[in-house]
Amino acid sequence: MALTRLPSAFGIALLAFVLCDVRAAAGADYAREDRIVAEIVPAIVVGDPVYLPTPRRPRVLAILTMPQATPLGGAVIVHGLGVHADWGLINGLRTDLAEAGIATLSVQMPVLAADAPRGEYATLYPEAGERIAAGVAFLRGRGIDQIAIVAHSLGAVMADRYLASSSAGVAAQVPIGMQGDFAMRPRQPLLDVIAQNDLPEILAVAPLRADELPRDACSRQVTIPGTDHFMANRRRELAQSVASFLARAFAARC
């Protein structure tokens, strides 16, 4: 009887690499995204769910929150890794900015499996860019000409990669807790926000980004004191800083 040959350590490692590569190449986990959407839509209290058509998905959830008066401008809100379009900090930004007179559209980003490492999310940057572009187009279709992108954590990286390839129609950019450097020197007014007690890797690279900020009267780096990466106890202060910056940028006072 022939003996079954056990795989070598090299073979096991190669198989693991191939499986990891196949998972990354497979793209977004739409089943997981659909479960997330099914959970959050019934719980929306402020704002309205709308659905954006994109090249890869015909219906992508976004949450539109309009101010009571004519908006000063609009903001596409982009969430980070492991959360969603109505998660705590994102909910605070979309509602507080609307109270400050800015229309907000919080767009659901593509997701991977719950156990996927952060590095694999780079495969989703092109699809994330399509969704951001769809958000910009949606706001413009409602007659809002001045549009910014406000993004947190991994969402800030996704937004940065999108703007590096296409900044058409975007008046300002607000990365919050961004990890890493800019893909290219920003071309629009930018408020670079970090927390005083942010993640070590974010605090380490933030000073490098300061030298890349546009030389205008608005762009700057700001630290929110007494809080961490998720800013749970300083969300009102965060929204006030962002709203003040966007009001100046939308009014062309930069």
C-alpha cells in the first residue's frame, strides 16, 4: 500500500501564501457588507439612507444628513477599518457638521473578512475611490458645488489615494488620524487632524506630513487634546474644528 506523503514545511508555507493571495485577489466581502447594512439602516435616527450606483455595485449605502438652512457646502464622510457609515465617531461627524450648516453624505466603504489584516485593504483602494467619487457626484447632483472629503483612520488613506488620482470637484480635505504619508502633495486646502494620544505609528509620521501641507491661509495640522484615536470624549471639539475649517474653504478664504 502506498504511503501518503505529508507536505513539507515549505509546501505548507507556500499553500498559506497562495490562499492569502487568493483571498486578497477575491476583492471585497459583499456578503459581510450586506449584513452590516442590514443592521445599521433600521437604527438610523438622524439622516436618510440613500443608495449610490458604482461600477462594481449598483447600490452602495450612504447616509445623507442635510442642514435646516441652505448648506454652506457638502462633505463626503469616509469611515475606517472595522466600522461602518454610522459608527460612533462617523455618526458624530455627519450629524454635528450638518448642525453647522454642511450637508454630509457618509458612504459605506468596501470591507474584507473580519479577520483580514489591515495590509490587505490596499486591494480595496480602487473600489473605495469609486464610492467616494459616487458620493461627490451625488452631492453635486443636489446642487452642492463646494464639496470636501472628511475621513478617519484607514478611510483617510483611502481618500488620500483617491485624491492623488482625481481631485476634480473637491474643494477641501480633512484626514483624521491618518496613518502614513500623503501619496502626493495635496492640491486643495487640508486640515490634518490627530489626537494628542493617537496611535504611536500615527504620531510618529504626522510631523513628516506637516511639511507637505499646501501653503495657503487655511491648511494646517491640528491636535485634539486629551483624547485618543477614536476621540470618544472630544467629538464635539473635533466637529467644531472641522466645521470652522470647511466654512473658510467653502467661502474661498484660503
